[in-house]
Amino acid sequence: MTPPPLTASAEAERLFALVRDRHGDRLTPEQLDGVRKGIEGVVQAARALRAVRLDNSDEPMQPFVPYRADP
């Protein structure tokens, strides 16, 4: 059985706890606050990406660059 999905704040808090436990002794409180804000931004971006549903037939958009011959 799959557990229910975490809220964005709970997901960010779990990730921040992981970073704090591994690297917190080398970071100042101000740096930890910056890390927390960065993690919150990453969580929001990841949630936005996961919200876009793709079909198996979807491909990356290829850039169109017209060819211009030298005159």
C-alpha cells in the first residue's frame, strides 16, 4: 500500500532535516536558513514538474533554426 503524498511543507522539512543532520555542524544559522529557503524552492519546482503529465509519445521540443545561405 502506498503512503499518502506529503504536503509541500512536510516534504521540504524532511529534506531540510536530512541536510541539517549531515551538514548542520558546518553551517551557520544564517546559512541553514538559506538552505531551507533553497529547498523550499526546489520542492515547489519539483511539484510543478510532476504536475505535468506526459504521454509515452511526447518528445522534447526541437529548436527550429532556419538555414540561411551566404549571399
